[in-house]
Amino acid sequence: MHITMIGSGYVGLVSGVCFADFGHDVICVDKDVGKIEALLKGEIPIFEPGLEQLVTDNVRAGRLSFSTDVETSVAASDVVFIAVGTPSRRGDGHADLSYVYAAAREIAEHVKGFTVIVTKSTVPVGTGDEVERIIRETNPDADVAVVSNPEFLREGAAIEDFKRPDRIVIGLNDDRARSVMTEVYRPLYLNQAPLLFTARRTSELIKYAANAFLAMKITFINEMADLCEKVGANVQEVSRGIGLDGRIGAKFLHAGPGYGGSCFPKDTLALAKTAQDYDSPVRLIETTISINDNRKRAMGRKVIAAMGGDVRGKTIAVLGLTFKPNTDDMRDSPAISVIQTLQDGGATVTGYDPEGMDNARQVIDITYAPDAYRAAQGADALVIVTEWNQFRALDFARLKSVMNAPVLVDLRNIYRHDEVTKHGFVYTSIGRPM
Ligand code: UGA
């Protein structure tokens, strides 16, 4: 199969590279000349474990290339994926579809022969209809089938998720696309990954429903954690106790400082907006959004409480700035609100993150340290906001010797109470008895 991937951002790049690895011929296209030039030199613009090697291997094998030229690559393709950004529109929270529609127009001008156009970007219900309308309006002779094929990749585990998916969802209204999409996913299909064919609108909704459900699940356990603190119960045992019920499932029940990232906050908001527009409000999701928004600042207040209620003039070290480990992504990271709350309280913050500091510098004005111990130097408290593996085995004796006061606030529950307190630390975590 000849495949064009329009948009070489996170989803486009990972999907394009993985399709090439399946044996297809893939061209990843982007308007950003700098990005394409970097990719041609083998420089990967995002941090994603395993991606660089996979790019190198597939470029070398001649199956993967990068280009800014939409025309040539679209004309030669059987399948064209649209994987451009759909950010929240400023002001109203709806998904901004201008990049998707611009891509549709450009594709329409250059398609040759029967071509399957696939939306991989996360788009509201009905976007496929509009993409199809734009293509037919721009080029009435175009012979296309417009398909929805949402992506369920997690940052930091994207390649694994792509190659071993729980399911592949394909929404189409034109049966000719069915065999083409089966061929595109052939290696996974042969490995028994379920290919779920639905109508296009259903597929578009599945993506939002999945992310909203997961965001709700996290928010549920976060509220349980707060309740655990009040009643003297342990949220990790509650998670295990309910998660072993197959109907509930054990995943996404880790209490923490609230969900962040480029997907859950944006997608829950867009779903709530769409639902309001159709006069069918999704109140569980509206509530999830507001609980999660409040939680991030509440976590800052939790740190302040753990330090005796007043942080004016104090120094606080924050470990982990990205919205989760194994990414350099700072978008909607809880660390931003936590740090802001601490700064508003009059504290000075020093931060360290293994991969996210370049991006963090764009959004938070703090002192950056080159490692965890340097961040802790002279600090009145140490706060773990993101559970990078390298924070799971900290040398507490060393930390204690460099800190001004041995206080640890662990917003990800990566330690046990006794293993921290035995070193003389005052330890606060989420939803567990002191
Ligand atoms: C999420 C979904 O998990 C993917 O399936 C989906 O494809 C993707 O969004 C997307 O729509 O593109 P991602 O945002 O990369 O993936 O990250 P997650 O691993 O889902 O984590 C999201 C947030 O939830 C993080 O801030 C994480 O710390 C938090 N989280 C997750 C918890 O607080 N507790 C948990 O138990 C799980």
C-alpha cells in the first residue's frame, strides 16, 4: 500500500512510522519545513521511547520518507491519513477543525484514482461528513471514500500501543474502503487484533467516549482518595479491591494530582460541547472536567498544608514536570497548577524533569536543576508530581543531608510510608493513612 500521512506531529509520526514497519510505503508530510528537514536528518522532534530506532530502520529500508510536497505524495497514494492537530478553540472549547478542513481541501486537489481518505485526528461527530462534502465541492471528480480511524495511543507507550492494540476502530459509509483498511492493518489483523467496523459517526464518537470514560475513571478514584483521607482508608487497596472485579478492571485507577496531557482535557471538553449542542448534555463528563480542574490547584494547597500551612519565603523542590512519565509533553500538566499555587503562596520553586525541562521553560518560570538532588538542595520540601522511574529509588539519606527540612509530598504514591519515614522524613501521599 502507498500511504500518505498528512501531519507529522505525534499521532502522524508514530502511525506513519509503524505503518512503514508493517511493510507499507509511507510518506509523512508536514507544512513545517523545519520539522521535515530535521526528520530527513534523522532528528525526531518528540521524545517517544523506541521511535528514533524505528524511523532509522524504516528510512534505511526505503519504506519511509518525509516531505513537504502534498501533491506528489497524495497523487501516488492508495490511502491518505489526516493526522493534523485539533486544538481546543480559544474561547468556546470546541475542537478547532481548520487544519483538518484545510488538509481535506488540499488532498481533494491532488487525488488520482480511487483513494481512501482517513481521519486519524480526534474529531467531533460529523467531521467525516464535512470532510467528504469539502472534497466533493473542491473536486467533483474525486473518487474517494472518507473513513474515520481514531487512534488510542498513549504517549510514552505509543509504539507498543500501535503494534498491540486492544482494538482497531474503523468507521465507514462506503464498503469499498473496508478491504483497503483491512489491508492497511493486515499484520495486526493476522495477529488477531479485533478490527471493529462501524458507521463513520459511531467511530468518531467511540474515540471521545473512550477518553471521557478513562478521564472519569481517574477522577472517580481521585475523589475516593480524598474520601479515604477523611475516613482513614487506603485508596490503593480500594483500587485493587474494586479493580479485581472484571466489570470494573484494574487499569486507570491510580489516584494522583489529576489528569493532564494533550488529550483528556481537550477531548472531555469537546465532547461536553458537542453534547450540549445536540441538547443531550453529558453531565458526568461536565462534572469530571470541573473536578479535575479544581484538583490541580487543590494539590498545590495539599503541599502547603503538608508544610504547616504557610510557604511564604520557603523553597520547594518539584520532581517531575511533564503530565506523565516517558514524555516531554507539558500540555495541561498538573505540575503547572501545583507550582502556580505554591508561587502564589510566596514559595520559591526549583524543578527537575528528566525530559520535559525545555518545554517546561516555555510555560513555568522557576529555577531548573540538573537532577533531583540538586533540586532538593536547601529545600524545605520535596514534591513528586510525576512518577518517572528514576524517582522511585531516591537516596533519602543523601536528600536529607542536602535539604533544609526533610518533608516529602508524594502526589503519585510511589513510596510506602515506612520506607520514607524511617529516614526521618515527614511523608504525605494521596489517599493513604499516615
Ligand atoms: C490518552 C489515552 O490513554 C489514549 O488511549 C489516547 O489515545 C490518547 O489519550 C489520545 O487521545 O491521543 P495519554 O494522554 O498519552 O493517552 O496519557 P494517559 O496514559 O492516558 O494519561 C493521561 C493522564 O491521566 C496523565 O496525566 C496521567 O498521569 C493520568 N492518569 C492516568 C492518572 O492520574 N491515573 C491513572 O490511573 C492513569
